Amino acid sequence: MSTIKRVAHCSHWGAYTLLVENGEIVGTEPFEHDPHPSPIIHSVREWADPSRRVLRPMVRSGWLEKREKSNRRQRGKEKFVAVSWDEATALVAEEIDRVRNDFGNASIFAGSYGWTSSGRFHHASSLLKRTLNLVGGYTGHVDTYSIAAGPVILRHTLGSEEACGGGANTLDSIAENTETLVVFGALSPRTAQTEAGGIGPHTLETHLKRIAERGIRVILISPLRDDLPEWLDAEWWPIRPNTDTALMLGLAGEIVKANRHDSDFLNRCCSGSERFLAYLDGSVDGVRKDAAWAAGITGLDIADISALAPVLVDTRSMLTVSWSLQRAHHGEQPFWAGLGLAAVAGQIGLPGGGVGFGYGSLGGVGAPYGLGKPPAISQLQKPIDSFIPVARITDLLLNPGAEFTYQGETRTYPDTRLVYWAGGNPYHHHQDIHRLEEGWSRPETIIVQDPMWTATAQRADIVLPATTSIERNDLAGNRRTNYVMAMQKAIEPLGDARSDFDIFNAIATRLGVGDAFNEGRDEMGWVRHLYEQTRSDAAERLGFEMVDFDTFWSVGSAEMPVRENYTYLAGFRQDPEANALKTESGRIVLGSEKLASLGYADCLDHPAWIEPAEWLGNAKEDNELHLVSHQPTGRLHSQLESAEASRAHKRNGREQARINRHDAERLGIRDGSTVRLWNARGASLATATVDEAVRAGVVVLPTGAWFTPTGNSGLDIAGNPNVLTLDVPTSQFGQGCSAHTCLVRVEPYEGSAPDAFDHYQETIAALADA
Ligand SMILES: Nc1nc2c(c(=O)[nH]1)N[C@H]1C(S)=C(S)[C@@H](COP(=O)(O)OP(=O)(O)OC[C@H]3O[C@@H](n4cnc5c(=O)[nH]c(N)nc54)[C@H](O)[C@@H]3O)O[C@H]1N2
Ligand SMILES: Nc1nc2c(c(=O)[nH]1)N[C@H]1C(S)=C(S)[C@@H](COP(=O)(O)OP(=O)(O)OC[C@H]3O[C@@H](n4cnc5c(=O)[nH]c(N)nc54)[C@H](O)[C@@H]3O)O[C@H]1N2
Ligand SMILES: [Mo]
């Protein structure tokens, strides 16, 4: 008789128990303390399916023969050869040594952006950086695809990016105190399913329920009505994408026009507000920023805008701004303008008042904030100062030696010879994939370490098969959740796959730095050590007793200390001198000396409306639609894309492109039919879903479908929006990604197209079958 083993585990989408029988996963149970578990937990068993897994170390045949002199255009085309781990390890170590000796460590790009596993020990990119830091360093990246323009502008204007990472008003306090809630973007259980490094309880819906119970006024500013749950009964203002800044400025301008602005707050707590007010009242450029002006840009109703303005002053008002708004051209502006509007309304620092960023973008933003130090393996000290803004990867590869700016500094792109990517999928995450492909042909060697045959792995020279988290022991944790969670091994590794730690430990040993890398600990030694670091920090610094390691490991989770009912900047509002911010003035910057001296046209010295490169206001014809490529409901990015929760949201084996009835009729598109989305950058197929929740002029295609190019044109047949998106920086100041700025055409597709999954599988077989 076989017995079922219960294994505690966790992923970015939450904690769960795996039921394992005879080495197979036979069931999944949600974490007992989670009121709203994510359905993605049931997809995890897909990791045990070998069909899309890399099962052995693999080297592209041309590279094996000619090394750095190989034909790099053969990436993704030429067959791979299986090699032993010893051989693969030696090849990788030799390449690292060759490049650092011949060109210097900055020629190794190991920014390696990506979500990898939620495990804080086998954390692929941290272990990669730890390895390279022991041998002289690498070129890394700053900020994230999630948030870059946002934190850059907040560091400058608030002295900290904490307001965008869960450090602003907590949702419990908003739910109790706010009277008018204006949601720019979303507060959506869809995105709140996930949290970087795992999450214990998912609490967004609990707070939204409380908001619904209190019956406060909620206004949803978004091109998509289901960015808030329907039961919240919010007013929907279907804004034109990328125009929120104009709405915020128009509202602020109305308040100023009526002389209702909080001069006391502006004088005591802000600097440069005269510049901002002069822009709002039109004395700078002759254009008054008011409801009529904002209505013209946003497509919203003048009367609604002018009526809302005084309400933001007269009631306790809170603005929430999703991360998505800053993932767009001039993405600094909606964050800064939101801050400006909340300041003009005088609401900052009051319970349930002001502005906060990213609520619901991840599950823990706005949750009680962790005070402890979550577990993490150290990357050690980086010996060289070489980095790129994360989304400038293609620019780096295409333009070695060129200058770029970041936060007002000018720097130079290094000459990249070797790229090492562990735990990320740039052929998922980067904009304008065909442009990336051009950059990808430049470095001499590309190493990818991933469990899956991703599009990125297919285009590598050396592919190292990592195990997934269910094949090893680890622990998860995060500042935005109140638990540390065990991640216990459930099944044996597939094929010859090895854990990320074992892979890097072998490489570090080859490079002669094994002892410093592993510090004499094995897997369980490290898991125990990282837990103990967190536990002793909580005890010493906070007087909080976490359970001992053995209890943690047998229970599967341990509670961490958190701060609840928090009002951001309350102390600062009371006494701005004593609680000065780390900004150029010590106060909230609404008019910036630094930006005035930089003189950038794409990031002025005050919050401003600057037209994005592509938006409905400059669509050439009425058949250009604004593409919103938001986060997928049934998976995390490209992870578990073929598993059940992800497939449940596909239609006819492709991603759904949601489109308004009005546009569908005028473009001759039937619900359920195949459509081609295209622009000058590329083309992709999807299945049309006609949906009244989408604003006219907008098409919504989630991210994450596995890039499946076909034919000479490279038509992607899976529905990956990044063949269409625009690869431009948000501005010279922030250099963030502008994914949400993109115009496309959508048309019925009459041709025949293979099934995306079948075609993908054939591609893997053609490349990797020995
Ligand atoms: N158009 C558009 N593009 C976007 C966005 C958008 O809004 N619109 N959003 C952007 C955002 S916010 C983000 S964060 C990025 C996400 O981009 P990524 O983080 O690159 O996406 P993931 O699919 O999560 O990639 C993680 C990779 O890690 C691998 N992996 C999983 N577990 C392990 C492990 O244990 N070890 C190793 N070695 N590998 C592992 C997975 O197989 C996968 O290939 O996408 C960005 N791209
Ligand atoms: N299920 C699931 N959850 C996820 C992820 C995932 O892959 N899957 N990824 C996680 C990651 S890494 C991140 S960074 C977060 C991202 O979190 P967000 O950035 O908040 O998520 P998005 O889905 O990109 O965008 C949210 C909504 O913003 C709206 N929006 C887009 N452009 C505009 C605009 O110009 N104006 C207004 N007003 N609204 C706009 C869209 O309608 C969209 O549905 O999500 C996280 N959560
Ligand atoms: Mo993200």
C-alpha cells in the first residue's frame, strides 16, 4: 500500500501543500491561512512533465566547434549537442575566464533579469552574481521591468521609492478611512495573485470587500472595466491609455482655479510648488490645465472631471496608481502628477488620504508591511561599478561604447562579449523582440540556465538545465507578507537537471572560488542558515520570537512581524523639519532644481503632460488601436504557460485579444475568430474575444505566450505581444520600459496557422533531439 506524502511548498503565486505518491504529484491543497488562494498552484505539477524541460546540458554544435568564432546568426537554428556536466561546467568556466582576462569583467553581462523561483536560496540570478562577484564582477542592471520610471522619479521627489513598494498607506487603513477612492489602473485580484518571493495570505480581496461594505465612492480610471472586481460597483471612467497624467493635472488645475488648493501644505511640505502651479494655471505655456483641457486629451467627460475636483479636497481622498502607468512612455509623469494632485488636495499624511503606488500590482503591496529581514542569499560585494537600466538590454548589445543617461548621470555601455542568463526569459519580457534578436546576434557567447526550453534557451550557445523548485529544498519570504514558507522537495530531478546552487557551486569550484561560494554549507545547511538569520534578526532587532528551524520545517511556515494600519508621511506632515525627506529640499519636490538644470525635454522640472510616442491622440487612422499588454490571469509571465490555469484563459490554443464590439464590427472581426495584430515591428496571431469591458480603441493581449515565430516573416502564432511593443526608454531620466505604449492594427486572419503548442514542441524537438 502506498502512502501519500504531504510536502509544504511555495511559489510566487502563494503557498500550498503538494500531495505526493510514488514520486508523483497527485494533488495540491492551498495554504491553510490563505483566504484567496491562486488557481495557479494547481499548474505546478506541469513542472514534472518532461516535454518542455531541458533534460541535459546542451551546447550549440557550431559553438562547440568554433567557440567565440561561431556564426552567431545560427542561434535558434542550429542543433544542440548534449554534453556531460563536467564538460559543460568546464566550458562555462573557461568562457568566464577568457572574457574577463581578455576584455575585463564589464564585458560579462549578468544582469540576468527575471523572476526565476520564489526560493530565496536557489535564487538563480543571485547565485550567478555571487559567483561572478568572487572573480571580479560583471555588468548588472538597475531597477526592474515592473518599476523603473516610478522609483526613479519617487527617489528624486519623495527621497525614497518606498511609496511604490508597499511602504505607503496600508490597505487596512485605506479601507477604514478613505471616503473617495480614485483608482488609476487596477486593484485586481488578477495581478495580486503573485508576489516576488512568495506570499502567505492573499488579502487584496479582503480589503476590497471592506471598502464595498463601507460603500465609499470608488472611481476606476482605466481602459479596462474588469481592472476592479464588478462587485465593488465602481464608476468606470474609460480613459484613453497613457493619458492619466492629463487627468491628474486637469483635476489639480481645477482645484487651483477654484483657489481650493492647500497652500499651507504646499508651503510647509513641498518645494518648487510655484513652478507646478504656474504650469497648472497656464502662466508657463499659455494653456490652463483644467477639466476641459483634460477631457480633450483623455476622452473623459468635462462635467465629471470638474465635479470630482472639489470632492478630492472636501472628502478624505486617496489616489492609487498602478505600476502599469509608469510602464509607458514618460512613465515618470503619472507618478509625479499623482503626487502633485494629492499635494494640491492637501491629503498626504492623513489616514486614508494621499497617494500610493502599486496596490494590487503585487499581492503584498498595501498589506501589513514586514519589519523583519526576509531570507536571502548574499550576492556579496560587486567589485566593479558597471550597470545598465534594466530595459536597455537591446541598446547595450547593439551599441557598445555609446553613452546613456540615468538619473541625471551620463555613462557608457560596455562591450558585451558574454551573456549569462539564469532564471529569466528576455524573449518573454523585453519589448520589440525582433529588435532584441538583432542585439542577441552580437555577443560571442550566450549561456542560459533554465528548467525549460524557453525561446531564450533555444537561442543560447550553452544551456544548463536547472531543476524546478519542486525538485529541491528551499525557503520563500518577502517583506510584503507575514510568513516565511518552506519549499520542500517533492519529486526527483528530471533527467540530468541540477539545482541552481549545485550548478554554480561546480562553476565556482572550477574558477577556484568554491569555498567562498559555498561557505562549507550544503543545501539544507544553507536553508537552515538563511532561516536562522531571519529568526535572529527578528529576535534581536524587534523582540519577535519566530519558531525554531525544525518547527518551521515540519509546520511548513513561520510568522514574521509586520506593521499594520500605517499612514505614510504622517510624521512628516506634522513636522517636516524634524522628519525631512532625503530630497534636494528635504520636502516633497513638485518643482525640481535638478531637472531644471538637466533640461530634458522628456522629463521637465515639474509634473507635465508630454505626448507619448504612440497613443490614440496620434493614431494615423481609425484602424490603429492602443495595445494594452497586461499581466496574464492564469500564470506568472511565461511560467507554466502550457499548464491548466494558463490554458483556461486561451482560446483555440492562442491568447485572447479582447476588443470592444464597436471596433470588432467596424474591423470585420467575429468573436472567436483568429486575428492578426501587427505594426511596423512585427505581427502576432491571437483569438478575438469581443468584450464590452474593453474601451473602444483599445485591444488587450496579455503577456507570456511562448514566442513561436513561423515562416520567413517571423509571424508569431502564439500571441506574444512583445513582437509588437515599442522598445524606447520612458525618458532620459528614468530609462524604464515603455511596454504599455503601443499602437497596432488588428485584422481578421484568413490564412491557416498551425497549433501554437504543437509547433513549439516541434521546434524543441528539431533543436534538441540528440
Ligand atoms: N509587453 C509587456 N512586456 C512585459 C510586461 C508588460 O506589462 N508588458 N511586464 C514586464 C514585467 S513587469 C516583468 S517582471 C517581466 C517578467 O519577465 P521574466 O521574469 O523574465 O518572466 P518569467 O516568465 O517569470 O521568467 C522566469 C524564467 O525563470 C525560469 N525559472 C523558473 N524557476 C527557475 C529556477 O528555479 N531556476 C532557473 N534557473 N530558472 C527558473 C522560468 O522557466 C522562466 O524562463 O516581463 C515584462 N514584460
Ligand atoms: N497573474 C499574474 N499576476 C501578476 C503577474 C503575472 O504575470 N501574472 N506579474 C506580476 C508582476 S511581475 C508585476 S510587475 C505586476 C504588474 O502589475 P500592474 O502593472 O498593475 O499590471 P498590468 O496587468 O500590467 O496593468 C494593470 C492594468 O493597468 C491598466 N492600464 C494599462 N495602461 C494604462 C494606462 O495608461 N492608464 C490606466 N489608467 N490604466 C492602464 C490595464 O487595463 C491593466 O489591466 O503584476 C504581477 N502580478
Ligand atoms: Mo514585474
